[in-house]
Amino acid sequence: MSRIVDVVVVGSGMAGLVAALVAARQGRSVRLLTSGMGSLAISGGSVDFLGYAEGRFAANPWQSLALLPEEHPYRLLGVENVRAAFDFFSQTMEEQHWPMHAATAEDGSPRNTQLPTIMGTLKPTYLLPSGLDAQAMATARRVLVLSVQGLRDCRPALVISQLRRYRSWADKEFAHSLLPSPFGETHRAVTALDLARLADKPQSRQWLLDALAAHAGSCDLVLLPPLCGSKANPEVWRAINAAAGCPVVEMLSIPPGVGGLRLRDALLRALNQHDFELVENTTVLRAETAGKTCTTLVADASGQERRHTAHAFVGATGGILGGGIWLEPGKATESAFGIDIAVPQDVAQWSEPEIFGRHLFSHLGVRVDRAMRPVDAAAAVRWNNVFFAGRSLGGYDFATEKSGHGVAVATGWQAGRMAAAAAAGGENQ
Amino acid sequence: MSVRINPDKCIACTTCVVHCPVAEATPKFLGPRMIGPAYERFRLLGLAEDPSLHYCANCKNCDISCPHGVPVSSLNMMARADQCRAHKPGLRDWVLGHGELMAKWLRLIPASLKNLGMLNPVTRMALDALGIDKRSPLPAFARHSFRQLMRHVHQPDLERRVVFYPGCYVDVYDPRTGLDMVWALNRAGYKVIVPDELVCCGLPMVANGFWQNARSNAEHNLKALAQWRDAGLPVVTGCPSCALMFRVDLPEYFPDIAQKYGACRLADAQEFLLDAVDNGDFSLAADGKASQLPDLRLIYHAPCHLRAQGNGLPGLELLRRLEGVTTENADAGCCGISGSYGFKKEKYDIAQEIGAELFARVRESGAQAAVSECGTCRVQIMHGTGKYALHPVSILRQRLDMR
């Protein structure tokens, strides 16, 4: 690890991968340190942007940005930067042959899509894989909800009874069926991921195509658990839509996250075309700083300390569950740089009695300026070459806003871009 | 069992299930989350073991992918040790777990006869009946072990010294790689010491359920290593699995021994060489005729046990700094062999299924050879692709040394 790189990124979730890619695209050498594999292995394949603002559904998320509090990462970035970040992401996915798009309203403006989940609820999300036809959900009369024998996570009858409660779905004709399991009897309960992996390979994809073809003509729309492949491969979707004879929409599901793996696949493929190095299974212990500059991150590597020296750093270490934020009674700390996060001494004040309320724990995190540099209590920049992105940031609550991947993309883009610029400046000095 | 790992750090996020190559290859395996932390709770209550525990290959992808640092593979290996204490593993597992000991017993028999004895079709049928798949690529014994050959190597008189731990694979089957490593360490300015007292790291014993044997090897090795550490000499190995065993597994499995002898870590030889390059001690400029070699295209496979060490891929970095050599990172996951796992009759097909993506990547790469630090990964790649596979130091020597 003696080689000095331009940018060290910590964390391999959506924010870390986007930050690394932005910096690498600008010709910087990038080393990505990761402990675990990031959240994409357990998340869905669409990109949430902003589903709810002030507790109300945001039909057009761009218009709802102004309703967000000032410290929200989207507000810090400003609309133009958020737009540029989404453009960068969409362009990357296009280049990796996994184009993504937002549905459009009648006037042509982009809108959120209410995507069904395997629980039969609707979740607003924004960027969808191009193979997913959002319009079909509005126009379809006859809807077939399918699952697979042995797939315990998805019960079509439950999905239907729940969906009927929504006005937009109440008048549809529903039918349901269980496809025969391609595995037969198994020791382990089959997951959507097991089935999706069969769809990855042409030789084992046929069972799904045959099973769908048996229902072709009986409906205008098929709702399926996410089993249309675990790689960013559009060929799988084309084959599946063709076999079903009508649009197929994957419902959002619980982990393991099939859709997120497709995004991870596409992003890693893009990164591997650049001067990019992935260091797995390492945890950052502390930062070495000199005045307003961070010089090195010290990380644990199987019981030994390893130094990672770079011109700029991006912290995309995740939130409380991802290990980016440590909690103790009365104290919250960012884990890699040891930044104190201000919290009340009394932990009872960290949450609200109302479960969907505005809990402090769900939006606490690192405070940053517009360039994503962490700031202290007096709003002064701590280091000029350190940038944060994703859930380690404070000021937003991805769970109630439905903004997780979107904030990760937007702040990852900004942090990566700023780190690339700082690294270029650092080299010149 | 004196030590237990608390399973409650696991939040059941399923990341390890996503990244487990065995769970991907077969639904017969319950998967790391269930077999590791989830079943550990049942074990603590004294409830019965799940019958699919033996499918864990100990490849460590669960440990690599876990966001909470749960040592899933260690939970599995300790459970296997418990299971094997109650039901002794068979002869097949003993054979696969004790390659080094077998080689010692057979030392007086010439390699050609040993190989004729072990690898002829009749013996392979007998081994197949024992549970070692007849299709599996059992490596051939070398004529002379690495340590035997080392006695005749004339090294330059260098002041700095380094201890080299060859690992069983290099010692018994692949001494040439060991000699290439000695050449490289000499070039970096170090005289190489290969101690006789170090024995097998014990990983094959753990994986096959011979916990007590692994423990006595660990004690033997840590005691020996402590002497070199106290003498201030670096100890390096070219084998990622041996390094991981010393650095991570032994302190977790046998904390009492680890405490008794203190930290005795094995450094990664490739990283050691890379540091020497950066210090200016190791020149990557070719000698003599080597500078006129034609360009070489390689494809590199990162062993899972190297990825688990948190050190990145120093071997790949070395290769990428060589003039006239282009090295693609296959980045195609586990090769499937996991030491002796892929030799077993009931695991052979799983191992081939796991390795399929890597084999395809290697075949389609157009590379002249594959490169990997791990000996059994190389065996598996050669078996799955028909392409030659070498250790990075062998490439270094081929490209730089032509005297």
C-alpha cells in the first residue's frame, strides 16, 4: 500500500462507487477501501429520488426539492448540481448497457412512479430500468401476479388484496398463479436471488420463459418478484417481456437485493475501465491530518495497520447500520475520521413516540458545506481535501423521504468531483 | 469448545448470502447467515447441527462481505470441529487434511513412483471410491521438495535476511515457485532463510475437521515464529491462505496459544517485494536479453484468501509495473477449489460451477497465461481452462532474469 493515489474513497455502497467513478473519469487514480460490500447487495434496482416531502407524496420530485429543510443534502447541492449528478448517473448506466429512465407525466415532465412491493404496498421511486414499462401499470386492465413455488417471500393473494386498497389499482381485474419451482425440493428456502441467477444464464433461463409463455395472452401486465437476472443484462428483460406477451413489472422486494446487484455490476464494470483499485475487508481506524489537510488514512488489514496516503479523501462509510456512525449513550461519532456529531445527552430525545415521525437517529450524521466538506459547530471547514457522501451525512431521512439512492448519487457525484479537483490542486503544490 | 464467538453482531442483512459462492452454486447449502450466526444460537442451546454444514468451503467471502465484522467462516469451522469431535471424519478427509504429513512419510519413495502410485488410473479409481473425485486435478509430487532443493541453492552473500515460509503447496508440489521467490528476495537484497521447524499452517486440517492437529501445528509454528520475530527478522510467505491462517484464523481459533507467543504474523511476500520496489531495493528493469522479450498478456485471479486480508492486490500491482506485460484483473470471484474442497466427490461439481465464470473469463481473455498467488487456485484454473497458471514471482523472474 505504499503507492500514493490521487483519491481514496471509503465505502462501496452507491455513494462510494459513484464518487470513485466521477473521480476516476476525471483521470484520477482511485483506491476504494471497503469493509463489507455496501448496501447495493441488499437494495432494489430503482433509484429513489424524493418520494415524500413534508410527509406528502411528491409527484414531481424536482418541484418538491424546495420544500426540504435547508440543511438537506439536496438543498446544499442546489437543483442544478442534483440534475447534473442524475445526468451523470443515467449516462453511466446507458454506457454500461443498462439504461434507466424516469416515467413522465402527461405534460412530459418527469414524475415519480408508485411501484408495487411484494407486500402489495406502493413505494414511490424515480429512475427505473428501461425494461420496466411504468405506463403499463396505469393502462393495464388485467393484471397477473406471479410468484414461484417455494419462494416464501412473495404471496400473490396478499399482493392482490393489498393493491386493491389503492384507488389506482382497485378497478383492475386480478389473477394469480404460482410458477413451478425450477429447483424442486430444496434444503434451503429459495430466494428471488436464486431464481434471478438462473435467469442470468441462457441455458437455465428457459424455465422462466416457458413458465411465462404458459400465461401469455391472459393479461395486460405481469407482476413478478425480482427474478429477471442479477446482472445488468438487458437481453434477459427483452426475453422475459417477449415470453410474457405483455409488459412485466418486477415488484420491490426484501433482501437479498437482486436489483441493487445489477447497479453494482454496472458501476464496477465502469470503474474497472479506469485506474481503479479495490481493497476489500479493511476498516479505517483513523485519519492523520496536518492543519486543514488530511494526509493518510490508517486502516486495519487482518490485524495489522496499513496506511493509505492520498491527495484527497471521500468518506462514504454509511450510517449507523453500515458502520459509518458509531453510537454510544449520549454520543455519536463518525467512524473513520472521528468527527463528533452533536446529539442530546438524553438518549430518550433521539427518537419520537410516533414511528413515522422525525426521529433524530434517522437523520443524524456529518454536517458538510456545499462542497461536501465536513464543517465544525461554527460552520468552518475542517479539512480542505476531505469530502463526505451518502448516509454518513446528516440532514435527511432516507426511510421516510424515500431518497436513499438519490442522495447517494447526488452527494457521491459532488464529493467525487470535489475530491478530483482537490487532488489535482494537491499534486500541483 | 473453550472459545465461542458471539453471533449477535449479525443483523441478518443477507449480504453474505449474496456473496457466498457455494450458496450461489447449490440450494443444498443453507448459506452463511443461517449456518453461521443463526445456527450458532441453536448450537449454544445444544440443539442439533444442520446437515449442510459440510458444504461451507471456508473461502471467506462471507467474512469479506459482512458489514459488521462477524467472523462467519470461523463460526462454521468451529461448528465443524465440534461435529468432527463427535463423529470422526473419514480416511478421505484425513488424506486431504494431511498432505504435508503424507509427503513426509513418502519422502523416501522417488516422486515418479509416488506419482505412479497416486495418479495412475487404478489408484484414482480407488481414491474415487474413497471420495476423491476421479475427475479432480490432484497435483503431482515434485521430484524433490522445495526444502530439499534449497539446501543446494547458492545465494549471494547479503547482509539483510528474511525468513521464507513456503507453505505445503510450494514445498511438496511446486518447488519451482519457491525458487523463483528466493531469486526475487535475493534481488531485493535479502538472503533467504527457510527454517526446517515450520510445519503446515493447519488450514487444511481445520477445513477437514482435524482441530487438534491444527492446534498442535499452530503451537509448533507460533513458537518457531516467535524466535524469528524476536531476532527482528521479517517472515514472509507467497501463499495467501497460509498468511491468512496466521494473521486472522489462529488468533481466533486458539486465542490461548496466540496470547502465549504474542503476535506472530506472516507478511505477504508480494507486498514485501512491492515495498522493496518502492524503496528502490528491487529493480523492475530487465537484465540483459530479457529486455528484448516479446510483449506478454496475462490474466490475474485474486485468491479469496488474499482478498480477505484487507491489503489489496500487491501481486497484481507488481505485474502491472512490469515493462511489456499487460495484466487484466479477471475479477470473477472464487475459483471454487478452496484448498481440498473441490477434490471431494460430492463437491467437485459445485467447485466447477463456482469456477465457471472465472474459467470463461480466462479463456476469453486471449491471455497467454493466468497468474495467481494461490497454488490450488492455479491447479483449478489449469483444470478448468487448459491454460497455464503461474505465481506472480515466476512472471517477475521470467521477465527480468535472463542470465
